[in-house]
Amino acid sequence: MQLFVYYKFLEQEQADVKQRVQTMQTKLQQRFPRLLVQLMKRPKTDELGLVTWMETYDLSQIVFDDFKNELDRYSLELTLPQPRRVEQFVNC
């Protein structure tokens, strides 16, 4: 299963948000050693000047509920941009 988490925030906050997301992803990889992560963004801001970022997680060998609980906890603890939209996809 692949998990996609996306959110928007002000362009000038990118450096700070990137540091916090990378901190969270490092903690998640320590907790779930087989976790593969990515951090991506849209190439342009939207009409309100907001950037859209997406975190991706390969949960092929990870229990979803355990991971999701930790993801939610860290995102609140590190005050990541809200709301965070979460979508799950599986292979066809």
C-alpha cells in the first residue's frame, strides 16, 4: 500500500516546513525500519500563493494502523501544516 499525504502552506514557510517534515520522516524510519519515504511539491504556487507538498510512504511491509497513529502523532507534535489530506492506494 502507498500512502499519500498532501497539504498547502505559505511559500515563505518552505525551509521551516521541510526541516520539520524531514525530522518526522527520520523518526518514522527509525520506528519502521523498512519504511520508504518521499517528499515532493508542485512546481508552482496556486492562485493564493500557497505551495502544495506531498509526503509519500511505501507501507508494503508495515501495519497501516500502527504507522498512521505515529504519523498523526508526529505531525501534531511537530506542528506540520494542517489540514493534512491522506489517501491510500494499492497495486492493481
